[in-house]
Amino acid sequence: MKTKKIAAYGFAVIWSAITLFPLYFTLISSVKSNTEIFGLSAFKLPTRYHFEHFVRVFVEAGLGRALFNSFFIASISTLLVVLLASMASFYLAKSTGRLPGMLYAYISIGIMVPIHSTLVPLVKLVSSIDGYNSYFTIIAVYATFQIPFAVFLITGYIRSLNKEIDESAMIDGCGPVRYLFTFVIPISMPIISTTAILTFLFIYNELIFAVLFLTKKEMYTISLSMLSFVGERSVEMGPIFAAIVIAILPMIAVYLTMQEKVIGGLSSGAVKG
């Protein structure tokens, strides 16, 4: 028994070290020069700390505006996804007949569609409506691609809810809309919170759509602003790592605060759905 505990703790320590190593490398690289990052001392502490990298990302890359853009786009997109997915999931989970099943299968197919296969038609569509550098366009694109996964998670959770709740609502004369917002959504908050966090983190870090549809610097997201330090012949890795450190701090804080809901929501959806 003691040997098993030692083995378990040893595995936990090794796994923690492997998991935290990328964070350690990012932190020390954010205050290093290119020579040290690409040299033999890549994994050692810097001989000279270049804290000016953190100033440059705000001055040269406009990281302050990029942080606002990323938070705004991710927040509005997440709200839209949660609202639409909750209403769609309620219908798919509570309705009977062939149509809801067919719609659920059709929406679920969206999870398997590779993003890269849609880039050409998306570019043509956005170009035809002159939708470049528009919050509306980028939010609509993000929400569209995230809704299928959100519906998949929330529908499975709502299907698992006790049918006695439905009967009580019917006895009280509760209509579908009132029932959804008064009973179903509050009860389903674990999976809705999980969906919201996963959606927010994905959009916050996304680059492909941002590169395609945002060309003005004042519209740049965090991922795009980091490209300011990528030149034709060289890449300034120190400022890029500094921007990454600033960008991941809010995400780490959000995840550490909400990690129980993320794990609990995913577990509930997987088991009950």
C-alpha cells in the first residue's frame, strides 16, 4: 500500500512538472533576448532581464486595444452561443417525433466539419457582403462554429433532467418560454457554465478567422497583435512571449475560479447524456 502511494505521488509530481514546464519556459523567455532563447541557455534563467518587452507589446503591438477586442468579441460570441444553444437544446431534448432527432443529428454533424474546409466559401461570403473589419461578422462566424458543440453538450444534460420537473411545470400552467428560463436554464447552469467557459477560451485564442477577416490594426485581437513582431527575416520571440504571458493571466484566473464547474459539467453531460 505504501509503495502504491509513493508511486502515485511520484507520477503526480512528474505529471505536474511536464504540465507546468511550458508555463515556466514562457515566463523566462518573456524577459530574454533572441540569442538566449535560441541558444544553449534556452531553459536557464536569463543573464539579463529584458522587462522592456512588456512595454513594447503595448506600445508597438497595441496589446491594450487587442485585449479589449478579444474580450469583447469572445464575451458577445459566448453570450450568443449560450442563448441560442440553450433554446435549441430545450426544443431538441423535450420535443418528440422524427424532426427533433433529425435536427439534432444535422447540428451534431457540424462538430465534425473541419474549420479549414470552410475558409474559401467563408472568404467569398464575407467579401460579397463587405464584412471585413466588422465586429458583427467575426462574432457571427465564431458563434456559428461553436453552436453545434454547445448544443451537443446542453441537449445531453437537459435530457437527463427528472421528468417530475416537467410535470410540476405543466400543473402550474407554465408555458414553454417561462419553463425554459425559470426552471431549465437555472438547473442546467453547470453544463451551461462549462459550455460558456470552453467557448470563451476558444474564441479568445483563435487566430485563423481573425487573420482572414480583421485587417485594421485597431480591430486586432491578441493573437493578431503578436504577429507585429514577426518580420520577413526575423522573429522577436521575447516580446511575443511577453504578450503570451499577459494574455494567459486572465485565462488562468478564470479557469482556476471555475474549474469545478468545468469538470462537473463535463462529467454530468458525459454520464447522464
